[in-house]
Amino acid sequence: PLGLLTVAALTPKPWEVEIVDENVDPIDFDTDADLIGMGPLNVQCARALAIAEEFKRRGKPVVFGGPYCTLAPEAFEGTGAYRIRGEAEHTWPQFLRDFEEGVARDCYSSEGSVNLQDSPMPRYDLIDGRKYTVLAVQTSRGCPFACEFCDIVVTDGRVPRVKSVEQVLAEVEQCVRHGARYIFITDANFIGDIPCARKLLSALAEYSRKNDYPVEFWCELTINVAHHEDLLELLHEANFANVFIGVESPRRDSLLETRKKQNTRRCMREDIERIQSHHISVSAGMIVGFDSDDRAIFREHYDFLQETGIPFTTCGTLVALPNTPLQKRLDAEGRLLDHEMTGMQGHGAADCNFLPRQMTLQELVAGYKWLMRSLYSYGSYSQRIVTLAARYRNRVKEHKRTHFSWGSTFLPMLRLLRYYLVTTDRGRIRFFVTTAWRTSRAAPFSMTKWYDFAKWMTLYPSLRSFVTEAHGDPDGVDPADGNGIDRALGT
């Protein structure tokens, strides 16, 4: 919970701070805390409101902040809670002073942009690092691009602001001391400021070499990283194993419509293969439901992901988030539906809250469900892992992995083998054995290839379970059936 850890670091004495993350610990509603603060995402809003109501019933004052309160403060209006909009560095200390004096206002909004070099070290000491697979570090805020659907440019602006290299290295070291083996760089676009990214990556590469590669890094960035060979080499040298890219759509018209021009400058398939050739796997954000999308778009998405060897995607229907350019346009066109944003499920859900242009809403949802089931069938997922493995042609040195141990490596491997092989489910056994055999033949031996095989196979049961529950049996559809999508759409 990096946002809460940062707010904790901004909290002056004599305040004492306790962090409760419901992902790993239960909430003690009988706490003797003087003030309850929450920073929910939009998909957490309903739960946050329920928590606030329970605390208010006990006479505890509540304050909301964070990304969704910044984007849509009206969602928390009338709840009897305080609201903090914008970056906490400017507002949180002032709110606490006013709260202590009994003159706190209902809503505080930050003015201007924070210089991140003035932002304090997050309070990593307030969490138990052993409860987290991944710890988080933020190196910048803001993105220079202007995608119509994105809320980042609304909340963080289009001018990237960066922390100093020294700040980032200190935060990385703190994460390592608290047991991190994986660190996710939470920036909306890690290469939003390319010269600064080069400088930071060089420092992270040096840190990794000097400290025997204590962590692997993951990050989110834009596909133009493939146009800079030196950045790809630096990512590899700094031990970045996976990058998340907002691909959004394989259709050029859809990308241009949503102002995602950076994805149209070159061939995205070639860009992704170039990244993978540096032994860096790609996860992708994908969206269906743009105005340029017709009923053929679902097959195009499926084919694109199969061809590019992207095992995991946060695929969803397009959603008009509050106060984004997309919402304002659709509102002006009279196409918004009266949907309650707090009920949104987020990535992996059919949350479309407007009327599509080239198909009905029912067709969009049905096509999306077909796409999700098709992507996570045994055969489709297997093919994407094998395609990715084939890109690891040993053109670069092996990644240095974090230290192997019984608890972090060998026990999970035994659990993996038990899940796939100690079962009466012949389909599951066949899936594992076939994928392992094809992976072994897809490219020369490399630890990276087998490490990624284990990673994506470990993730698959969770993905399959979610898709089955939300959309239906993945193996109940046959992506090779040319008429299958038409039947799914009811035609």
C-alpha cells in the first residue's frame, strides 16, 4: 500500500501511524485510533464506504484521500468524512494541523505540482514485508501522452516529475531490507522522461551488480521503449524481468481514436518481439469497445495476443472514468449510461458504462466473454507460453535471479508439480506436460525460459478460476471454430 506508506511518512510527530492492509490483515474496528484514513481505488470504493460507516458508528472521524477521491471527490460527498484531493505532500500536514485545532474543512485540494525530490521515504517499516510477494517503489508521476480514456493525466498531469537517483536507490534498499525479492515500479510510465530513465536504469544496473542482484524489477511503460535499443539493454542489465504495456488494441483506427498515437508509429508485433528478445516478458493492457471496434475486434484481439506470445493481459471493456476526456465526450454525445461507478469490478470485467457505436452493449459483453474464455483455455494459454519461450534465443546474457531458497523457490515448485501432476484431471496433466515439452523445444536452453515457464504456469490456476467464475468454462469455447464468435454474439 505505497500511497498509505507515503502519507505515513508525511505525518508529523506526535502522531503515531498504524497501517492496516485488508489484503493481508483484518481490520480492528475497536481500535483506539483518533483518526481513520483511507485511500481507495475506484474498485475499492464500495468497501471503503462500508468501512467508513462502521467506524463512524463507533464515533471515529474518517478522512478519504487517494486516487479515486482525487478523480471523483463527489463519490464521497455527504458521507460525513473529510476529503483530501490531489497529492498528499501539499495537503496532509495542513489537514492534520486543522484537525488538531478543531477547524478542519470538509475538503482539501492541493495546488500546483509536487516536486518529488521533496517527497519523503515511504514508511516501509510499518508493514511486514514477509506478507508481500512484491513491494513497490515510485520513481515518477505523470505521463507525457494524452490517451482519451486515461485518468493519470487528469490526476498527475502530462509533465513527468521524477525523484532523484539517490532517493530511488535508498527506497530500493529499504525494500530489500524488508525482505523484498521483487519490486514493482508503480509509475504510470517509467520512461515518461527518457533521459531520466536512462540515468536511473544505469544506477539500478550498478546497484544490482554490486549487491549480487538481490531483486527483480517489474514496471509499466509505453511501447516506444522498443525504439531505444539502449533502454532495452539497460532494462535487462538492471534485472527487469517483466514490463506492462498499454497495448489497448491491435486496430490502428481504435488507437488513433483514443489518441494512443505512440502505439501506431511502428509495427507493434515487431516492437513486442524486440522487447522479448532481451529476455523481458510483456504483459499487456487490452481494451474492447472503442468507437472504431466492430464485431470483428474480438477475433483480432485473440489473434494478436496469440501471435505475440503475451501470456497475461488485463483485458476489459472500455470504461469512461469520471472527469476523463472520454467521459466528457460521451456525456456530450448523450451516450453515457446511469451506472454506479462504485460497483465497477475493474480489469477482467465487462464494466462498459456507455452505449457502443458499432455494436450493441449486449454484443460487446458477449464478445468480451468469448475473448476471455478463449484466451485462457488450455490450448491458447499454452501456445502463448511457447511463443514467448521461442523469443529467448540467448542473444543476451541470462538474467540474474534473486537468491534461491527452500521457501521462495523449491517449495513453490513442488506445489506447482503437485497441482498439475497429482490429479485425476487428465486435461490439466496434458496441458502441463505438453506445454513443458513444447517449451523445451522452442529455443535453446536458458534459465530465463524455464523461470518464465514456471511463473506463468503458477499464475494460470488463478486466472482460469477467475475466468470460469466470471465468464464461463474456458474450454467450453473453441477459438479455432470460425463461427464460434458469431454464435457467442447470437448471430
